[in-house]
Amino acid sequence: MSEPKGRRLVFAIPGDLSAPSGGYGYDRRMIGELGRLGWAVDVLALPAAFPFPAEADLRASDEAFAALPDGTLVLVDGLAFGALPRLASAEASRLRLVALVHHPLALEEGLAPEAAERLRSSEREALRHARAVVSTSQTTRARLAAEFGVGVERITVVPPGTEPVAAAAPRGGSAEPLILCVAALIERKDHAVLVDALGPLRGRPWRCRIVGSDTADPATARRLRERIANAGLAGRIEVPGAVADIEAEYRRADLFALPSRFEGYGMAFAEAMAHALPVVGCAGGAVPEVVPPEAGLLVPPRDAPAFSSALARLLDDAPLRARLSAGALAASRALPGWAASAAILSRTLEAIR
């Protein structure tokens, strides 16, 4: 087969590209932005079972890659790439493979130790065969170098973009602050810490909405709702699942709280800051890269008492909320936009092409 001509890219993505997650949102925006930069991007749909594919899923992926012309430039979403060491080895000399790592697979919470080790070994082997690796944060870049054997010179950081919000302005002092949490209901996001942190604060005026998909991990979603009910907070904490208008959620809120144990970047934190929401979060993964001290309060992961104390400070101190609100808005405007991030990715791909 002959080598493809022009600025053409195949973007291999497992599952449903329209799914409401940060990783898929990143992929969608990059497809659009690369198109505006003159790239012709074809999406290669891979099975949804990744990162835990059955043999049939691996065969289907092998066949899909084998059908690509020699020399094709292929950007592979890390949800699949890390689980495809056999394919990466077989196709590395024929195709121009680039790995996109949102979040190393082995670092997902809730994995059995043997499953985590299998994923770590699999991803380490697959990444050996990538001509370049794209990560979404400096933190992830450092982890890939230290734990997965990827030379730092092979890794380009392409952070998610942050859209400025035209109407955003520092928030005032609401009499009953609305606490917003935006994240899929999965174990790593650790919503249980938020519920446990709010329990001791029941005497203060506040409301809370936990917004995010409840289908990715139904068992964790069920346990969260049970925890809220058992804490007697069902009238104070709403869990509507995924919502169509996430912008409305940010506009109505007074502060943002997400106790995620680890983030490869933290797009929800950046979006909250762009809406001038002061943040309470955990210093897990790349969150401190996104949320500076002037924008919010970060505590250690898994520490419900510390998270509760941080929330209490913001609930009790309206001037502090206002200062952090202004700081969050200012910090968000220093974050890169999607066009700037896509330009970095474009240069990386052009060098491989």
C-alpha cells in the first residue's frame, strides 16, 4: 500500500465518542481544532470494551489497523493504546503510531492489584512502540517517564483548552451557597469523601448537586446514593446523573467541590474556575497544576475531615469565597485555549508525519 499524502490523521478511539467524559470531550475538541488547522481527521472506531478487551475485541482492532495504508499517521487514545501491546509491536514499523495518554490505565482506582499490574506492564510495553507520546499534563508526563519507561524527550504535553466564559464574574455572598460537584460517579472521583465532609456541616445553610454519569460504574453510583440517604442528607444533596445543560449548573453554583483522588489533568476544575467558582479539591495528580492557591483550597486525597474543614472555611467566610472566586477567574484566563493546545498537537503530529 502507498503512503498517505497530505495532512491526514487517523484518530483511533474506543467506545462512544459522544460520551460525556473529559477524555472524550478532549478528543472531540481536538478533532475539530485539528480540522481548522488543515488536518483531515478520520475517526477509527474501536470496540467499547477497552481497557479490558476480550480476544474478539483484540482481533477486531488488529483487523482495523491492518486495513490502514502503510505510513498512516495514527493517534490512538490511551484507553485503548495501553491495552494493545501486541498490535503496537506488530504495526510499529508500518504505521506512524502516536499514543495519547489522558490517564495511565494502571492508576485507575478500584482495580485489583493483579489487574493494575497487568495494565502497567501492558501499557509500558505498548508505549515502547509509539513514535511519540502525548500527555495532558506535566504530572502525567513525569509519571510516564518515572513509572512507564518513556523518555521525556518523546513526551509532549498538550493540555486541554479552557474556554473563557464571557459573562463570568466573581461571585457574591449567597445566603445558602450551592456546592457543585461535576464528575462521573466512579470510585476515583471519591464522592463518598464529599458526603462524609458535608455531614458535620449540616447545621450550616448549603445545598449540593453532584452531577455526572451514573452509568459508568452503577455499583459505585448506587453506594453513593445509599451513603447520602444513610447520612440523612437526601434533602440537601441532589444526584441527578448526567445533565444536558452543564453550563447552567456552573452558572447557578457558588462553589465547586470535587475530592478526586487523582486527575490526569482536571478539566472540571478548569471549567469551574472559568465560571469564577472557588474550588475545594484534593492535591491528587495534576490538580495543583490547574488550581493555584489563589483559586481554591486543596487538601490531601481521602481525607474527609480536611475536606470538611476546607468547605467550612468557605461556607463561613463570604469574603474568602469572593477572593477565591476572583482568583479562580483570573487563573482560568491564564490557562491555554483549545486553539493553542491544538497547535501544539499539530506540530507534534507534523514532526512524525
